[in-house]
Amino acid sequence: MATANIKEVARHAGVSLGTVSNVLNRPDMVAPATRQRVLDAITTLGYVRNDSARQLRAGHSRTVAIVVLDVANPFFTDVVRGAEQVIEEAGAMLVVCNSGEDSARERRHLELLEEQRVRGVLITPVDHGPQPNLDKLIDRGIPVVLVDRGTGRVNRCSVAVDDVLGGRLAMDHLLDQGHHRIAYLGGPLSIAQVADRHAGAAAALEERGGDAELRVAVTTSLTVAAGRRAAEELLTLPARQRPTAVFCANDLIALGVLQELTARGLRVPADVAIVGYDDIEFADAAAVPLSSVRQPRDQLGRTAAQMLLEEAESRDTHRHRHVVFQPELVVRRSSDQPRRTRR
Amino acid sequence: MATANIKEVARHAGVSLGTVSNVLNRPDMVAPATRQRVLDAITTLGYVRNDSARQLRAGHSRTVAIVVLDVANPFFTDVVRGAEQVIEEAGAMLVVCNSGEDSARERRHLELLEEQRVRGVLITPVDHGPQPNLDKLIDRGIPVVLVDRGTGRVNRCSVAVDDVLGGRLAMDHLLDQGHHRIAYLGGPLSIAQVADRHAGAAAALEERGGDAELRVAVTTSLTVAAGRRAAEELLTLPARQRPTAVFCANDLIALGVLQELTARGLRVPADVAIVGYDDIEFADAAAVPLSSVRQPRDQLGRTAAQMLLEEAESRDTHRHRHVVFQPELVVRRSSDQPRRTRR
DNA sequence: TATAGCGGCTAAAACGTTTCATCTAGCCGA
DNA sequence: TCGGCTAGATGAAACGTTTTAGCCGCTATA
């Protein structure tokens, strides 16, 4: 059964085509009796609006896209949930595209989205350099908001979380607890987040002066296994040189460290304190609940979506903004034990 | 700058409008020289196809939707990745919608998707009962494939994984290892998966005869915390009645059990063996790597997508199918130790 | 030499909306 | 009685494609 169109509805209700459209879009412009007749016709015919035609007329669609690096990554899933909320409240629709860290796929997605004349694009781009694809979108008048990447570009909005501050928070906490020998575990340093978190930690240490030292162990990846290996390394040190606290670039590494240390008979936090990063769901559920730096992920998504909608509404008066959120340290058992200052 | 349309391209290239369309859609129908002229015009004008117009003409879009219960759930993210792969290979686009287990949102999504005349819908419906929304879609000629839900409806395809078999596999394994006192932990039983996995385990036990016994402990949720509580309960039993193996309805529970047992000084698997379900990423990374029943999640997505595309291609000749996949037991350390039969 | 066939192209119709300029009928005030 | 006004409804144009019927000029065939 071919779907009924607006013309059939009009005929069925004995009105003109324009009237049906008015019922749909500006219901109070049409007399109640007529309106009811039209609505009846709509239900009896099972009429459903044709969005293509609507979009064609309008010149743009009512969907917003978000292009993420990995749909399965909890960071992005939370961002998506936040964005979704805002977009849906605005009566629009959010479509999620997955670039899978593949710039060819990213480009393909952007092309399709452009063909669809989407209202705007939230994106964490695969590449860090110049982004001709995104510039093209913007030239076409499609607003783009960068998520967690390269704040500061002049022709688009962005949202991000301050990783340097995150590093600071973790380090300040460990220093407050009285630790003097501290390690930073994470890598590769080519990942901006890893480098920033380290920079923050180092800066905090610097500022506090004192005699505390920060040992850096670069891992090859941000996985549980890498964390275990790093912990093994630490254990080769003589006890008196061994760090009494480790700050990990993410929670997976931290969990690996936790596992390896307890397996080798060390107590957390009594012998070694641990602070992770990301506050993933498992941080709280670990054998020893893990202290971690939490990023306001869904707020990231919400804000990005709001900025996008705002730009889409008022392109001319819009001024691009770059919002940086502050992370927050969640202290749990893994680092919650002040260290007797013995020296 | 308003986007150029096909007519401008035609004028610019000195050909008719239809020729441009042919260059776009059936390039080899047009003489090489002309084709090149058109292509040049396209690039110099920065022409981008307008998908709305295309869809309007075609009567349907080239996008397929997947509606999941939770974008952040690893099960669904893997299904999405599988589906994505197939859909993209077919030159279409997959949009991910999140119902968040809220049937109102689900309905809203389906309405929008219907307005968009999507090519088809993959969905794990929120409600188990009759599904008038889906029936409506199908009446309209939009193919629907059920994912991991209510196989056997006659007017749509479905894919699922055999949870009963999964329960069997786990139980057979534990019996093979020589266990006689076994516990099943999970709940609430109102969740079909939880009930099915138990049913499978019970059936396996039944068939094997023997004197082994299965103790069932119903938990209130499928979380790490629930697993810990369940383990605590088990520990109140006198050692001689305590199960020597537990099969958990999912990995979160299993991880909770593992944590609690080791915290209380029991060894896994020597004192108690554990088998989980789902084979989440953390199963392999746990303190004691966790045996688990793995579901072919991305294959679920791939197959569902294939069935959908097939149905969309040939609606008339299409026969609905219900594919049930078999799960697979991944044995790791947590259950990898035959038990000396001492009785 | 007439004709059929064919490659290459054109012109026009159609898809289903929204919008906008008009039209009509009814009412009020002059 | 007439002109002006308004609420309500109309009809046509426009959005940008794809598709289809048909045209033109050429070559191969009878």
C-alpha cells in the first residue's frame, strides 16, 4: 500500500492542499471544525509526513550528526547520551556515526552528511592537523563543533576537558597525602591526553617545591596488560626507591597496576596508592575501589549540542566559543590513606 | 553561499540537466568528453548532491536505522559495529538510535524514522508483548529485523543467540571438571536471558544424571555489587556444603564474586571455580582471567543487517528467517582446574 | 537507397512538501 | 448601501532530483 500523501488527505477532507499543510504546521490558523476534519482524514488514511519533501522545501534537515572515534568507547557513549538529550528536546534527531579512527571512513561520513544537508555536526576528528573536510562543511554553512579536540580554531566552536588540570588534581591529592616518591604511568606520549595529564602532574609538583620526585614510565598502550607490565617494572626497584604512589594516565592501566601489585602481595593503598583517570564504571567496582579523575562527559555532549543548535538558529549573530570543562577528582579507597611522613 | 544545484552544473557544462544526472548515476552512458566537462563543472562549482531531492524522487532513503536499548552497553555497541560494516559496504548509512529502554522514546524514534522513509529498521524492542509500532512499519513496507528478542514472529526476520545452549555449555564444562556442588547466580529471573541461561544449566545437569546439585541464588541485579553480595551469602555456608563452582548470569556478577572470594582468602579456581557470561572486555583482564560464555555479537549485527538489506532488495520474494546463533565457551584460568573427585 | 538500430543527448513530468499571493464571505462602521 | 477589514481557505510556484519518452545523426544491413 503506497503511503497516502497530503493531496489525498486534502481530497478526503474536502479541503485544499494548503489547508492540510496548515493543520500540520500552524494548527491555530485553521478553523476548529476544518481542522478536525483534516485530522480525521489523516488518521483514517494513516498519513505520515514525508520528511524528504519537507527537507527539500526547507533546504536543510532536522537531524544533527555526531561523528565519534569509536562507538564502543565509554567516553563517547556518554558524550552521545548527553548530546542526544539536548537534541531530542529540541525536536531534532541525533544520528551517530562511527569513524573508527579511520580518516577515510570519516571523510565518507562527512560527505554523506553533507549530501543530507544535516543541521550540524559534532565531531572528534581523526586527524589533528588541518581539516579541509570540516572547513568545507563550514563553508557550506553547516555548523561544526569540535569535541575534545584542538580547541582554539577560529571558525568553529569547541568543547574539551582540561587534562592538564586533571593531572594537577591527581598530583596535588597525592602530595597532600604525604607521598614523596610518585610515578606517572601512561603512553604513548604522542596522545595529547597522555602528555597533558603528565604536564599537569609535573607542574603541580614543580609548584609545590619540596623534595618529592616524579618518575615517568611510558607504556606502549593504555590497557590493563600494559598496566601490569608497568607495575612489574616498578617492583624490580629496591623497596626504598619504589614509588609509594602511582598516577595512571587512564583507569585501565590503573586496574592493571592494582592487580599486579596485589598479586605480588603489596597492599593498596597501604604500600602503594593508586589514582587513575576517566572514572570508568569499573573504577568503583574494582577489588580496591579506584580513585580517579572524572571528566564531565555527558555535559561535554550536552554543551556541544547546545552550542551547535544555537549556531544553527542564528548563524549571523553567532560568535564561536571554546568551552573547557574542569575535571574532578573522585577519591576512593585506592589512595585514601595519608602517609606517615617518614624520612 | 547557496549550494549549487544540478541545473547550474548543466548550464556551466553546456549540457542538459538529464545528462548531469546520467554522469552521476550511470557514468558510462555518457560520452567521455561530455562526462569530463560535467565532472569539471561539478568540481569548480563545488556541487554536492541533494539527498532530500534524491530520496523524494526515489520514494525511500538509503539509510538503515538500528534502535538499541542502550548505546553504552557493550553488547549493543558490538552489534552496531557489525551491522555498520555490512551497511556501509552496501553503500548505505547506518543511523544509531537509542531508546534507553523507554518505550515512549522508542515510539518517537520509530515515528521519525517512518517519516524519513528509512530503508529498514534493526531493533531490540523495549517491550516484549505485541508491537503495534513495528507492525505499522511493516505494513508501510519498511522491513524490520528483531535483534536478540522474540524470535518466531511471523511477519519479520530475527536474530538471536541461544541462551539455553550457553547455560548448557557452562554447566557441561563445570561437570567435566569434576564439580558436584554448583551454584547459579543471577537475577531477576524476569529477564529472559537470566531465565534461559539457568534453564540450560539445569537441563544439562538433569541430562548428565549423577548426584551433582545446582543451587540457585537469585540476585536483584546484574552488577558487580550484586555478585559480591551473592558471594558473601555463599560464604556463610559451612565449607562442606559450599559450592565448588559458580556459574554467573553475566560477567559483572562473576567479577564481583571473584573479588569477594579472593578478598576472603579463597583461591580461584582451586577453592571455587567461576564461569561468567558475555565475555566482556574485562573478563580477560580480571585478576584471575575469567572463563565466560561468548556471544557472537558483531556477527549478530552483521547477519541482521544482511537479512534487512536482502528483504529491502526483494520484498516480494523474501521469506522471513529466524537465525539463532550459538554461543561459545571461552575457558580461562578461573575455571581451568580439574577437581579431584573426593567424596 | 531505404530502413532499422544505436549511441548520445534533451525536454518534461513527477516525487510531496511549504509558502505566498489571492480570493471569498461575512461583518462593521460610515 | 458601500467600502474596508478580517478570518479562513485556495491554487500555484518552488525546492532539486531521477526517469522516461523521444529526438537527432550516424552506421550497418538488406
